[in-house]
Amino acid sequence: MQSTITPHRFSGTLRVPASKSHTIRALLLAAAAEGVSTLEYPLDSLDARSCIAACRMFGAEIKEVAEDGALRRLVVAGKPPEKWDDAPKTINVGNSGTTLFFGLAFAALGNAPVAFTGDEQIAKRSAVPLLEALSTLGARVTSHGGCTPVTICGPLHGGNVTLPCPTSQYLSALLLAMPLCPPEVTVNITIPLLNELPYIKMTLSYLKKYLANNVAGRRESGGVTVPDESEWTVPAVIAIRGGGRYVPINAGVTGDFSSAAFPACAGTVSGGKVTLTGLDFDDEQGDKLFFDLLAKAGKGQPPLSPLGEVDLNATPDLLPITAVLACYCAGETRLINVAHARIKETDRIAVMREELSKLGADITELPDGLVIHGGKKLRGGFVNGHGDHRVVMALAVAALGAEGPVTIAGSEAADVTYPGFLRLLQER
């Protein structure tokens, strides 16, 4: 599918979609809890639908409640792992890497083989460090170089593992699933590499709120023992004891700062005024950093104020849209310390250099980021979204301030996290 974005001023008031990271975490915990959970205003997207399907395969009963034609809440009757049946299962995660990595760890809690499949992109995203850790802890694993299709089967016996985390999802997977092991199981994790720390803190917030009889805190003798806030250096050591259980969740899902970055940037680069609702700036999401970058860039017509050097290690999902913002800022912007952006849905560093260059951007690729010499008007043209939702949305935003229309191939990928975004961009 192709979409053409015509340059125009983008303005308006809109509610930001719910956080994908929060929605998937809440869904999996609710699905493994004993009792009924209610999730208000969850994200309704392709990735969220993949997680819902996975939770149903694990035995949860999920009722979808609509209001005014939109998903309003999910009512989840959970089933703890000890009550799962022993029938083999196949779970198609679509394009959702979060569902894949978290699902692998949860599947290892059961006694039945679970096969994971996904789309073409997922088949290229390796889970080798996570699979090696789960195998060391007792899981039986078969895969194609760590990629889907992959089959995993428990149970786990615990032990000591080393888990490098180029993506935080590996560690979050173990943090969420391993407390549900039998009481005699203990897992000690040494982490020699850790990126995306805000997502780990988000995961820990769920343990603090919903993990019963198993408290997250450095000074606890059991449960989940993690470094204090000021001590998150590598190598870090985390200890997890089994025997925990999740209590039902009754909560709303806050807005997604990762998604909010796109309409916010759209207003900035096009000279429009955008008001966003549904965001909580006290939330753990690291991508709220983008609003600091917007404040630094300033208001008015581009070229905007320089951004200088921006460390995106904790927030790699911001790389595509920050690269676009930098194109409309005067001077040099350096996006650094974000080599792990190369192992997302695409190699986002290489792809953003390639596609923005087609529109006339002066952009250089670094091993761990990008250098953008901004302030020049982008031109119209034809670009490829490479099947990556954040690349598609970033290129669509870039088009708003260009000299002519921009046609994006593979634009349907935007529905992975922000259904209707391109239509929204075209209508306002």
C-alpha cells in the first residue's frame, strides 16, 4: 500500500493512543493472574491484537467492550501457568517483537510445546540471548538461528544465567515471567550490557503493583532483588525467586509518548499548533524525552533552533522521528549511543539515512547513530517505509514541511501501533 502526504500545516487537538508497552505488559499479567482484570482504554492496534491472541492461547478469556465504535476496555479472566493445559500450541505474533520475547518466557513456564511464528520482519529478529538463558534454566528450545519459527517447552529448574540486553525486552521477559516459577526455583541474572533502562523501570513498576507475596526491592531477602535507582550500572545482578502470583489489574492505560512524538513533531515542523491529551508526564516512559527536544527546538517556522548532541540510548524508538525533527533544525544534530536501533523492526539507522537522503537531507550514518546537517528544505519524492511503523510515520511527518508531496511505500505498517495516523495527518 502507498500513501501520499501533501505538505500542509498540521493543527488540532487529539487523544494520544494508549501505550503499547503498558498495554502488552498489563495484558500478559492479567492473563496469568487468578481472577478478573479490567483494562480501561487499552491500545487497539495490530501489535496489541497479537498480544490478545497470545493471551487467549495461554488460556485467558478476554472480552472486548466497545464504546462509540472504539475499543473501550478489556475484561480478562486469567489462568495462572499451573492451570494451563498440556496441549501443543502455535502463537502467531505478527509484527510484535514485544509479544514474541515476553511470550517466549511465559511459554517456558508450561509443560507443553509452544511454537511461535510471525511476519517476515519478525523472522529476522533474533532472540538468541533470551533463548540461551531460558535453555540454561531448563527450557527445551528449537529455532532457526534464534528467529521464528521457534518452539519452546518448560518446565524451568532455575539457575544462573548471563543475559546481555541489547534490547531491554529480554530482561523484561524474565522479570515478568520468572516470579511465576514454582517456589523452589531461583534465577540469578548477570547483565553485562543493558540498553533502554526506562523500559526496565516500567516493568519493575508492574511487579511492585501486581506481584503478590514477592516484593520488588533491593533489601528483600526473596522475591525480585534489583539494584537501587542510583546503582543501575553494568554488570548488574538481579535475583528472582519463584512462588509469586499476580493479582488482578483494574486500571486505565496511559497514553503512549512514543506515538505522541509523531503528531507533536508534525505540528512543529509544519508551523501548526497541536494539543495532545491522555499523557501522564509522571509515567516511566522514557520517550517523553522528545518533548524536551521540541522545547529546545522552539516554535515558529523552520529552521528551528539546533539540537546539538542527543543521546538516545534509553529511547531508541525516538531515532526516526528525532532524525526528522533534526532536518528542520539549523546546524548539526548528532544522534548517538543508539546502535541497538539497528535491531528493531529494521536497521533504523541505515533506513532513516537512506530514505531522508532521498528527500534531500544532508545526513551521515555513524556506527551508533546519525549526524544530520539540518535547516535546508526537504523536497518531495518517493520513499520506502521498509515495513517499519515508526519509519513510515516519521517519513509522513517529514513530508508536511517538504517542498512537494511525498509518497510512502508500505504505509500500512503504521497500523502496528497508531491505527489511522496517516489518515489523521492528511485530514488536519
